[in-house]
Amino acid sequence: MVARQIQVFGKVQGVWYRKSTQIKAHALNLNGTVQNLLDGSVLIYVEGEVAFVDQLQEWCRTGSKYAEVSHLEAMDCAVRNLDSFEIIR
């Protein structure tokens, strides 16, 4: 199991990015959180099998239907052993 923090920049708020991320994470059997940040970016914490975490990270480059991702920053981090994938409001 691995954990990764992914910060996504661009037009990623107000375009169903968080909900779409949650749906994709559930489909990949991943746990974690997703939240909007004050700077307009979206922060994702995800944990699970490395291949599925990699798939989610690649999906984040496009994201939801109306998102316009300019770039993302990702780094591995400590596993928290979460048992769901939640949207932080």
C-alpha cells in the first residue's frame, strides 16, 4: 500500500472535480480525501495499491468533464489507513 498527496491546479473548482475524483477513487477501490483549497487548487490524499494510485494520478491530469487542469504536483506520503474516500467541504 502507498499513499500520495496530489495537488491539482487550473480550473478545478466549481466543475465537479471533487465529486468526480471521489467516484473514480471508489471505482479503483482507493481511500482518501479531496478538498478545495483557498488558492483555487484541489488537494487529494489517496492511498491504496500503487497501480491504482498511479491510475488516479493520471486521471487527475484531465479530471472532470469541465475541468481545465494546468498542472499537478504529487508526492508520496505516510499511509493513514483510512477506510473510505471522502469529500472535505
